[in-house]
Amino acid sequence: MIWEKSCGALVVRRDADQFYILMIRHKAGGNRSFPKGHVEAGESEYATAMREVMEETSSRIAIVSDFRATVTYSPSPGVMKEVVYFLAFTTSADIKPREGEIAEVEWIPLERAEESLTHENDKTVFRSAMERMQNLSTPIK
């Protein structure tokens, strides 16, 4: 069995009274999910999440909560993948997809986010992150 590890983030931004979450859509399969990618040697989970979000979406983020969720699944026979997600925020709406693998990056209103996700694992992580966001002591700016 081959084990892979990736890290990513659920990136939220506020525009007036509306909250949005950043999603990517891959060219292969067209599934909507959150930005994530493989951990590089010697890299921390936080550093991986921040780098991958930047590489896939051109968004600079801040991880400002202790939210951490792990999803494990098998993307192909003989391979198990662990993905660690963080809750992150940004003040910039500027996004751009990575050339090649990402078909689209988009800001989805929070109230439409769960229905926009393809995989049940992502929906579970989203619900947990939103519960944590409700309990943040520092208001989101």
C-alpha cells in the first residue's frame, strides 16, 4: 500500500455582509473541491497548505484558527491518501487558476458551498469548518 499526504485549506473571504469560500475545479473529472496538494520533504502542514493554495489559485491566505480536519480515502487501487485541511482567510478576491491542471477557481457564496461540492468527504469537512468559524473569538474582517 502506498500512502500519500496532502494539505490544503478552506479559504473564506468576506465582501460586505456576504461570505464566500474558494473552490477549484479540476480539468480531470471536473469535480469541485478545495485547493490542496502534496507535502514536500521537510515542509510543515501549514506551509504546504499555504503554498498549494497560492500555486493553485494565486490567493495569499492566513490560517487564523486551530481548525484541522483530516480525510483519508483511496484515489486508486493500492494507494491511500490523507488530506489535512485548515480554515484560512483572505481579504483579496483576486484569483487565477494554475495553468494545466485547474480548470477554474471560483468564489462560491457560503450558502451554496455544500451543494457545489462533489465528494461527501469535502461536504463533511466544510460543515465542520463552518461550525468552527461560528465559534471563532476574533470576528472575520
